[in-house]
Amino acid sequence: MLLEQINSPQDLKKLSLQQLPQLCSEIRNFIIDEVSENPGHFGASLGAVELAVALHYVLNTPNDKIVWDVGHQAYAHKILTGRRGEFHTNRKLGGISGFPRMSESIYDSFGTGHSSTSISAALGMAVAGRLQGCPQHIVAVIGDGSMTGGMAFEGLNHAGMEQADILVILNDNQIAIDKSVGALSSYLLKITTSATYNKVKNEVWTLTSRFQHIRRVFQKIGNVVKSSVLRNSNLFEALNFRYFGPVNGNDVIRLVKTLQRLQNVKGANLLHVLTVKGKGYLPAESNQTLWHAPGTFDRTTGKRQPAAKSQYPRYQEVFGETLLELAQQNDKIVGITPAMASGCSLDIMMQAMPHRAFDVGIAEQHAVTFSAGLAVAGYTPFCNLYSSFLQRAYDSIVHDVALQNLPVVFCIDRAGLVGEDGATHHGIFDIALLRNVPNMIVAAPMNETELRNMMYTAQKLCNAPFAIRYPRGQGVTHNWRLPLEEMPIGKALQLSDGKDIALLSIGHIGNAVQTAVQQLAQKGIAAAHYNMRFVQPIDQAVLHRVGQSFAHIVTIEDGVIDGGMGSAVAEFITTHHYSSQVTRLGIPNQFVEHGTIAQLQALCGFDAAGIAATVVRVLQN
């Protein structure tokens, strides 16, 4: 076994070139074995095994830098850089992260849990090396899905102007989570299928490798050749990048030889490699979306272990079914998602109404302003964003939607702690980000029925921005297909009565509060529980009543404490000179690591047991 000998890139370099295919096979089998038992991102890392091996074989890491974009393709990189023995802890509480993380290894040159950031980060490193006079090779490995993000083009534009020494490797497998969409995907397909152009270009480059003055002549006439063969100039060369490829990204020997030749090519270069997502595992190659992160499975048969069967539907399913139901009643409703159609269940509407549902690629800022444009023209856009990705579009939400008071409905998926994906993906900032934005209505359902009614209310209201946040999965209602009802904006709902303390919750975490109320009743403590439902506008009548009636108030939310719903309550109590003591439960002012949702809520102290313990402590004090 070659892999057992590899504990660092220095060990890798001891192998001969001819041994690398065997090593790649062993790494691939190791990933399959590990992920089959400990779920993680699967297909992307299988496709990038040869890339990781070739890069660490050729480069002098960690002095040379590799930025992986998105980081879920970096499992082989982690295995090669001293974390093979720890890999069984991947994404577990206290274990290694599923993404590159600078604090975890000197070989992780930049943290990359979100897409489209690699070129900008790599360019910064390259310019810093130039300023310091420290020669380095800086490489950004970016997927074709990540290349659709606007920030990637900002980085390309600057890098082409700066002409720092940087190599961008476009890892093109024609899929992100779902199939890649948009004009860029079509353009890359044209490049990869233009056999004439690529054959001529590669042969000319090889033949002139020893005659630099001849090569420069061919470079000068290159645009003429490209125009005649491709009919359009190469996009990347138009941005002052030298374009190489496409090459087979799953041929490790050819990759090594290509990278070795490119080491002496100065300036901004782009190597286009073609890989297969799920390479080497037939089920993953056959259904790449399903096997992006398949959960546990039998590696021999490919049979996926069914997730623990919930008796309730997921919030995502309720969103998708309800949106289609509303769209069938209202021909002005349209759906928008930035490359998360299957994850957020917008694919339900896409299948039924493909002309009214849009996947805009990994481009959250564009998704928001595209929605604003639709709203200006009289449509009601339901723009579905994962909470952690909403952060990337904050200016568009403020400037393009809220400032102009446009009726865009933001369905904020994966709100709260999301579990094993960790700090890069927890959706914990949305309440604090949105509740102070003028014109913005901010709501969170406690169950699936409230989600449906909030969606119904938002499209019927149709005169202001409306944000609805809800968690991943975690349904609680059997009979959710009830007749749709308009929900009064900014009105809370009292769920239990009590004289000892008031508990104010927002969103799904209210179900844990209800459990805590029952536990407290067994201790003789009568707690009043209010499901606030809206953070902006917040129910002032309820807050006046609570401030007048209770000496102790505890707020509970699955989001950051600072600036969240608890802060809104504390501000109100202070402003109106009530003497109530407000205790806030939620996410502390720190980044929460990865683990199961139950583990993380317990660590943060707002699972049912933590809520009950806090109430007992407050009353005792």
C-alpha cells in the first residue's frame, strides 16, 4: 500500500511518476471507505483526486499555496497533508472540518466553504509574494460552478490587469450540486468540444517549447487562430490570461507533466481540466446530484442507507409544494434560486412550470437584484437563499430591494445551526442582519403550517419585502396541508399561560421551548410561552403585556444573540422603562464548530434541557 507511506507531500515526492496512478486509486478507495460510514461530500472529492496528487507532487507546499474552491473537493488534499489518521473524525464534533481551514493545517492556505473566492484570495497571496520578494507558486482550483459567481470574474479581471504570477485551474465537471446552468457552461462546452482549436494550440505550444521567440510570434497571432476556429475570442485570454487546455484532469501523469511545464510560465495563467464528478465509483458517476453528499451507504452495492425516517415532511418539501400551489393560483409568482434547486425544493416548481422558475447559478447577489427587476415589472418573486449564502447578497437586499420597497419574498433556507457543515454554513446572522432594515418584514415559522401561511400572506400582501427564515428538515406537523390563511403581520401567539416567567421564542426552536415548558411544569414552575412569529415588526402589545406582568423574561432563538430577537426585546423593555430582567438564549458571539444539530444546540444552551435549566437558574437567582 503506497498510501500508508504518505504522511506529507514530502513523502509523496519520493514516489515515481509511474506509481501515482496506483496512489490515486488507493486514495479514491480510502475516501469511498470512509465516507460510506461517516457521511460527507463525496462526488466532488472523488473527481479531484488526481488534481490533489499532481499539485502536491509538483509544487513545494506549504510554501507554494493551493486554494480549493469550493472546499468540498479537497478530501484528497487533506489525506495527503497529514490528516489521513484523523479522517474518520471528518465533520464530527471535535474532529477535522469538511472544508479547508487555516487553523487546522499549514497546508490549508485559505478557508473555503463558500464558492467563487479562490481567485481573489490567490491573487492577494501572489501580489504579497511579489511585494516581499518571496517567489512562490500560487494556485487557485475553482470548479466550473464556482466560476459562475460574480466574485470569480472580479478576481479574473484584476489578475489579468495585475499580471502577478498565478495559476487558475478550472476544474470543469459540468456540475455544481445540480447541473451547471448559464451561458458560461455553454461556453466551456464549446471550448472542450473544439477539437481542432485545442489540437492546433497544444501542438504549437509543444513544438515551440524550446524556441521562446517563435512562441511569442504564435501568441501574437493566436487571436486570429481562435477567431477562425471558435468564431469568438477565448474569454480568458481576452482577460489577459494565458489559456491552456482542456486536459484530462483524471490522468495524473499528464497532469503532472502539464503542471511541470507551466511552472516556468510567468504571469496569469489558466489551466482548463476536465474531470468526472464521482470518478471511480459507478453509482456516483451515474447520479452526480444524488451522490454529491449521499449519506451513509454500502460501498459494495452502492445502496444508500435511508435517513432516519421522519414522520413529518421537511420544511423544504413544504416550501416547494406550497410555492407550486400558490403559483397555480397566482400567475405573477416566480421562483428564483442560486444553484440550490434540489436542496431548497424549487425543483418541484421547475418541473411543473419551467418558464416561471429560474436557477441563476452560484450568484446570490444577482439572484436578489434579478428578483428586484421582476418585482418592478409587477411580479412576485420568491427568492430562495440559504441563510449563510444570503450574507453574500446583503447590499443587494438593502439597496435594490428594501430601499425601493419592492415586494420580493425571501425564503431563507437552512436558518440556524445546520450541523456537520460547520461554521461556514450555519445560518445564524440573518435575523440580526435583516431586522434593522427599513421596510423589511422578518418572520420565522414554528411549524410547517405557519410556513405555508407566511408564504400565502407574503404574496397576498404584495407591497413590501418579506423575509421568512426556516431550518433544514426538522418538520413537526402531520397534517400540514390545511387551507391557506392570511396571517396578521407582526402578531405573536401565546402558546401557554403561566405566572412565574415569560418565554419568548422565534421560529422552529419554539418546539424545544414547548418541551421545556412541560419539564418546568413538573418542577412546579408555570411558564408563559409566546411564539413571536415576527421579529420586524415585533408585537409591541405582547411586549407591553409581558413587561408589565413578569419580573423575568427569557428569549430563545436559533441565531446570534447580539442584534437578534432577544436584543429587540431588551431594547423595547429598556426604552419603555420596564424593570423586567431579560435573559437571552441563542448563539454566543463566536463561530460554532461542526457537529450534529442536537449537539450544537446543547453546547449553546438552548435545547429543551438547556432552556429549562436557564429558567430554574434565573428564578433561583
